[in-house]
Amino acid sequence: MGGSASGPSVQAVTFDFWDTIVAVTGEVEGGGDGAHVRRHQIDRFATTIAEAGRRVSAADLDEAFDANWARFEERWVANTGQYTPAESVEFIADRLGITIDRALRDRLIAGFHRAGEQVPLQVGAGLVEALDTLRSAGIRLGIVCDVGLTPSPILRARLDELGLLRSFDAWAFSDETGWFKPAEGAFAPALERLGADDPTLVAHIGDNRRTDVAGARALGMVAVRFTGFHDRSPDAGPEAHHVIDDHRTLPGLLGVG
């Protein structure tokens, strides 16, 4: 899949967000299961309900949040639509057996948002250099992201804080498209905004074989699996055309630079 004397082998590149562009600090060693961001969410939830005079045990909170994440993953795998912080609040409150009025519900939802705004992030190895090289070569860049419980406006804001948002020309977040990867609908809005009529001239880089690699390969894209945060090689799904652990190697694989 390398380039030729006539130029790069692709015209555009799309990136997964979580565990490709960025990861939550501390989750690299922890296996990337979302435990650290979930801890922030739990702490926010506990503080808010305590301020409202509700009392629940730490063990019950942990169990309710674990059950809620399992529910999200069921929706994610089945591709039956985005599971939102609002739905999470209702589910967790019911699981804990506590009643919440509208004002408390809104504060609990805001707690999920605040956790997403404050959880510390680290950037994938070599990402900035790779983005600069690709952009300098005229390659258009996009993001295709399966959103968890942090909405896309916050994800964009976090990228802006890191100085990364300006590098991207287009994006497709699942809470806006209504689709998770590997569905074609998850990729289509980003490809359209990138002007990529031929997916075979686009590369997609992500960490997950079931979603990123399978979705890209089904569309005929060049699939690249990033292992710089985690190596999920045992995961179900096809293998990528390329596997890298540092983004700086990406341009060379695509005949750029």
C-alpha cells in the first residue's frame, strides 16, 4: 500500500478518537477499559446526590456504573443508537433505587459532562508530527469517533485545548451521525466532507479491530491499527493492512514525505 513516484497512495486519512488520537492518562497501564474516566464520573455523581440528601454506598455506586457501562456496550455492539448521559442518569438512579427530580437530573447529567471536560488526556505518540507531515503534503484529515458518555462538543473542545482541532478538516461523531463503527454510516459523513468519493484512496487509523479495522476494510479503505496505547490483537475482527505503535510511521506507510 505504499506510494509511488506519482505521489501518495491516499488523498485523505481519518482517525479514531479514543486510544488513537488521545487516551485518558492512567488507562494505558490500566488496560484502557475506561476505569479512570468512570471513576471521575462516579465521584461527580456521588458528590451531587450527597448534596441533594441522597445516600448510597460506594459499592452500590460502583455496581450501578458497571451495569450502566455494560448497557452502553450492548448498544454499541448492536449498533442500535447512541446511549446518552441522560439515559445513564435515569438507569443509574433506578438501579440505586433513588428518586430524582428534574433539577437533580440536570445536575447529574452535567456531572458526566464535567468529568469529560476534566479527565486528563495524553496524545498518541508522534501524532503532532504525523498530522503536520500529512497536512504539508496536502492530505485532508478527518475524525470518525464512537462517542461514549462524553458528548462530541466536549471532545472537540478537548482537541482544541490540545491544539489539535485545527488539524482536522472533517469529523463524524456517533452522537451526531446515529451510527457506530463498523457501519458505513459512521464513516460516510466524514468522507463526504473530505471530498473523498473513492474510499480506496482514504486510510483509516484506529485501535479496535471490530470497529475501526472491520469498518475501514469493508469500505475498501487502507486500514491501520494503532497500538501505541494498547495492543488489542486478540480482539475479534480482521487485522489491518498495517499495525503501528507510533504515528510518525504513518506518513511513510502512505507514501507521504
